[in-house]
Amino acid sequence: MEYNIAVIKGDGIGPEVIAEATKVLDAIGSRFGHTFSYNYVLAGGEAIDETGRCLPPETVATAKASDAVLLGAVGGPKWDTLPGDERPERALLGLRKELGLFANLRPAMVFDELAEASPLKAELIDGGLDIVVVRELTGGIYFGEKGFKETEMGPAAYDVELYSEEEVRRIARVAFDMAMKRNKRVTSIDKANVLESSRLWRRVVTEVSAEYPEVELDHMYVDNGAMQLVRNPKHFDVIVTSNIFGDILSDEASQITGSIGMLPSASLTNGNFGMYEPVHGSAPDIAGTGKANPLATILSAGMMLRYTLGLAEEADAIDSAVRKFLNAGYRTADIYTPGTVSLTTTETGDKVASFI
Ligand code: NAD
């Protein structure tokens, strides 16, 4: 089969990690008989320099016409003095909105070989850890009505948390579908003891769970959820939560893995279309040094095969190549420990591709 992928290399280490991900995709193409065609488009700082806009309309048009989008990372000190809505990172919000990416999936995996990088005690993550946070991405308080008003306490500002039943239903289905492909457990995180919007959230998630009798559902208040993530992380399989709670909890979950260079992510629409990118930023401090870890982007490409292109065997081949890389004792600079073999960004891509 032939697949069209819109590719945004971005800034800083973005182009370096993307080059290794496409190298590994090409190895998948050779082994399984697929062709991946890359439509390179601009977004972020590079787009500002070349077109004056962080998200040129051609980028959106090409992304919409492609099977999926693969993105490196955007931003850097060169553009830090621009006003908020002209900064490179604004392109990400634009892409989510234009492409209707309402579900953000962030796996937080602790590979056994890298367990010592986790700040958690060994017994808490013994045997590895594998959690997916499914965060609602286009609703809630970040998109609700906001403004200023006078109160008896003086000038005040407000942001409204508003969720429709349909918004909750569709994100809940993403989480339950995901759980069906994994360990069949969903934890829904809300603040239903205080917030009306959370009570609606809890009711709708419970209704949707009736469509998935094989999946075990539990609910947690967000304060307890934040605590359980570091106290008993093995409790979790799939976490589903709102935009703001997901923003915070997905960062917490990723930190317990201890290695930001290893974490992939996906943002999905209804249907299969999605944008895939590493969790990390453009890491300007190491750009051009060969120290960037491309594994998060390579694993993101694997998620793209699994969730958008429906190529499960090919996706498994990427995950297994990354495991072989770690098992063989190879490391990038960020995850190096004495006794292992340190490789550059390019050497890492070559090795993983050779394990496909
Ligand atoms: P960052 O993730 O870029 O870097 C944080 C630290 O982690 C740095 O020390 C960096 O060297 C290291 N790091 C990150 N990725 C790595 C990798 N693949 N291999 C090895 N080490 C890695 O976060 P930051 O420094 O806060 O942000 C830098 C720029 O990236 C900013 O302009 C920020 O706005 C932008 N950013 C973009 C995205 C995105 O494009 N999705 C996400 C976060 C930050």
C-alpha cells in the first residue's frame, strides 16, 4: 500500500528526530511492502521565518489531504520575544483546531531496561509500567467563555469549564476502544464532588461503559488520581480525563518514566485521522549536537501505523525494534548509564532500522 504522510520537521532537534523516524518507516516499507510518501510542510519558527506565519494555510491543506501528520517539535529562543499568538507553539493549537483533533493519547511507558531512570521506587514499577492518558483536547475550560468583571472584591477574571454530553461521549469511546486493545481497564478522573461539569462527565462515561461490558471502569477524583499515579501507578491502564486535568496528569505520568526522549503521543479525530509527535519540545540546548534521542519520534511513527493506518503488525515491529535496541545495551546521551553503549541520533536511527 502507499501512504501519504504530511511531515512537519519543525525547529531545534525536530528535523533531526524526524529524519530518524522516516528512516525507520522506510525500513518498515521495505520489509512489509509499503511505500510512505512524505509531504514536507512548514509550521512553527521555520514557517515564521519563511512565510511570516506560524501555520501557513498550505500546511493545513496538505495535512487534511494526507493520511496522517508526523511532527517533530516547534519553538526556540529565536522566537521567544514574539507576542503569544504569533509564537511558533501557536501552530500546534491551530493544527488541533483545524484538523479537529479532540483526543490526545499519551502512553507513559517505563521500559524494564530503563527502570532506574524513573524517580519512583523500584518496587512500584517492577516489571515495567504501561499507562495511556486519554485527554480531551478541544473543550473544557481552555475553550470556554472567559472574561473580566467587577465583583465586590474588586476586578476579577473567569474561565468557564463547559462540557457537552457529546464531547464526553466521544472521548469516552476513544478511551474504551483503547482499553479493549490493552488490559481492559479505564479510570475516569474528574472532580465530581465539587464540579457540575464533572458530575455530567461521570454520568456520561458510566453510560458509555455499558457499551463495553468487558472493560472494568472506576472513577477517581483528580486530587486522588494525582496521588495514586505516584503511589500505585500499576493501578492504571487507560486514564480518561478532561482537557485541564489531562494537561497536568499527562505531564505527571510522563515524568514517572524519567526519560522525556522516549515518550510518543497521538492526537486523533473521530475516525482514524491523527497527528503524531514526541512529547518533548525542540530542545534548542542540544540541537545539532547529535545528542537528541529520536526514539520518542520513532515510537510516535509506530503509533501512527497502529492507530491511523491500521498496520498493527508493522507497529509491533517498531516497538520490538526499540526494545531490541535497549536490550542490546545501546543508549542515547539522555539515557546513558555506565556499561552501556552511547550512540548519536543518526546511529540510533540506523540501529533501530536494522532491527526492523
Ligand atoms: P524540551 O522538551 O524541548 O527540553 C527539555 C529538556 O529535555 C532539555 O534539557 C532538552 O535537552 C531535553 N530533551 C528534550 N527532548 C529530548 C530528546 N529527544 N533527547 C534528549 N534530550 C531531550 O522543553 P523546553 O526546553 O521547555 O522547550 C524548548 C522549546 O520547545 C520551547 O520553545 C518550547 O515552547 C518548545 N516546545 C515545543 C513542543 C512541541 O512542539 N510539541 C512541546 C514542548 C515545548
